Amino acid sequence: MKKNCILLYGCMLVLALAISGAVSAAQKGQISHMVLVWLKEPGNQAMRNQFVAASRSLNDLPGIVNRHVGIVLPSDRNVVDDSFDVAVTVTLRDKAAFDAYMNNPKHKRVVAEKLKPLVGKIIVYDMVSE
């Protein structure tokens, strides 16, 4: 009976550690923040340039591993959606860095004052690396 209890407690401990490890990995994995933007005036080169320049002003925020902004690459492939104008991809160190980035006053100000006025439609994808 004592061996069964020890075995049961051992299994419970292993399960608890496995679950906490999975949660911890999700909390600590790098975050990819992908933003696709359709301008209010699709194809307007001046608006694209303005969006790209304003977006690049966020490159120095803390927690960023990589940050890229660019314009659509037209494609003839059926699986490619090339209907957007501009895309931004940001890789952040972890969930804490992502939260800090999203709540950073400079990020909020640039988005509200310089980016949103140019945007007709936006789609965002966020994911955690495993």
C-alpha cells in the first residue's frame, strides 16, 4: 500500500512538473507579432512611405529581437494574399516583452497619431514560438 501511495505521488509530481513546464514554455517563448495593413488609399506610394517611416520609429523599443516593415510583394501564386499594402513583423523576447511593447507610450502614440490615420483595414496575427 505504501509503495502504491509513493508511486501515485510520484506520478502526480511528474504530471505537475510537465504541466508547469508547458505553461512556462508558452510564457517564455518568443512572440511574433504580425500586422497586415490596407491603406485608406490602396497603392498610394506616399502613404506607404509615410507608414513605413512612422513604423520604423518604433524599432528601438525594448524587448525587440527583430522588427521588419515593408511593402507587399506582388505574386501570381494562388496561395499568396497580396492584397495588403504594408506589413510589419515584430519578434519579441517573450510574453512580458510583448506586453511591454504593446503598452509602451511611444508605441501607443505612434499608432494613434501617425499610423491609424493612414489605415483602412488591419489584421493582426500573434503567436508564441515553441
